[in-house]
Amino acid sequence: MNSLNKVLFIGNVGNTPEVKHFPNGMIVAKFNLATNEYYMDKNNQKQERVYWHKIVAFNGLADFVEKTIEKGDRIYVEGKLVTNSYIDSKNEKKYNTEIHSIQIIRLSKPKGYEDSKKNESENDYYDSDLGF
């Protein structure tokens, strides 16, 4: 193996996913994911730090996100780290880092969940490599 670019997150969706459908059939979904870290400060008080991650999903995975993922959902995301650069209006170089997802699993129960009517494997998992 020459190299590995893989990230794994479990967190909460911070906004309603923004989904764009393009004329060529491509679908792109973007949303923010919050992860939390807890630590003790110098006064021995428990503190929380929240990290925000930009998640991007493409095509079948984006369709899954559009149909099943909502703000507040707890999800598992597997993907790769992608950083792009651009020149802003002040002619300064800026960087944008995103997680391009390859798998998303919804860990929280959907709104209106009823144990007797929910099939555990229905609409809560998508793996872009496997297509389901």
C-alpha cells in the first residue's frame, strides 16, 4: 500500500443537507457534522469542544442523504480528506477542507419511528462502493 487517506466520524448533522441536482444527472449533497471532545480544564472542570466538519456526498450517496438524513441526526461517516485551494476576491490564497464521504450510516432513529413498523436495514445505510 502506497498511502491511505481515510477518516471516520460519529457526530450530529448540524444543518439540513443542501442538495443540488445537475443536468448531467450528478447529485451533490453538502452538510456540516459536529463532533464533540470533552476534557478537564486547569480548574478540574469538565469542558466541551465542538468541531465542525464539511461533509460532501455524491450521486447515489447524495440521493440517500437527501431522502433520509436530517438536521440533528446522529450518523457515522466514512470518507477521505480533500483540501482544495482558491484565490479570493482580495487575491489571497484560501483553503477549503472537506470530507468526501463513501459511506454513511444513520445511527439515530428517524422521526416517527415505530418499533413494530421499522425494518432495521431499511433506509439507514448507504455504501457508495456497494451501491446500497
